[in-house]
Amino acid sequence: MYRVSDEEAVVLTVDFFTPIVDDPYMFAAANSLSDVYAMGGRPVVSLNVAMFPGDPDFFPVLKQIMQGGIDKMAEAGVPIIGGHTSKDKEPKFGYTVMGRTGCLRIL
């Protein structure tokens, strides 16, 4: 959290990990959003972060992973405004999510 005024702070978080479920569609977005909600924030924008094998046989799985994230972010009303990808032997995926809080009281 970063306090921007007496009444508001910005929340910034990232979740990025290897697959934890068998269904690629269900892989990553909800966990990233829940971090912002847990800090009392309202998600505003997100960036995806992906590492994946360069093997074209993996691309359909990557498409399912990304579509699941797109759908979950859209359901939450959070636009994906960019991201970063790179090659790796093992797939990893996640989001950086920025949110805002109101009436913040920091002790």
C-alpha cells in the first residue's frame, strides 16, 4: 500500500506461480484480485505476467490460461492494460493488480 492522501492509498500486488490446478482456464486471476480485496482495496487495472515453453504444442494451453484470466478480470470490471511474457521450461502465470482504497486510516 502507498498512501497518496489522508483519505486514499494505492494497493499494488503481484501473484505469479506455476500451475496449481489441472484446468488451465481456472489458473491465475482470482488469486491476484483477492489480494487487493484482502487489503480493503478495489481493483482498478492489471498487468499479466507469463512464462511458458516455446513449444507450439503448448500454445493452446496458454490460450486457455490467458482466456481464463481475461474472463475473470472482465467479471471483476478490471481492465488488463498490458503485461510481459518470456520463455521458460515450466509455465508460470499471474497478474499484477493495482487497486485503490478509500477512507484509509494508517496507524
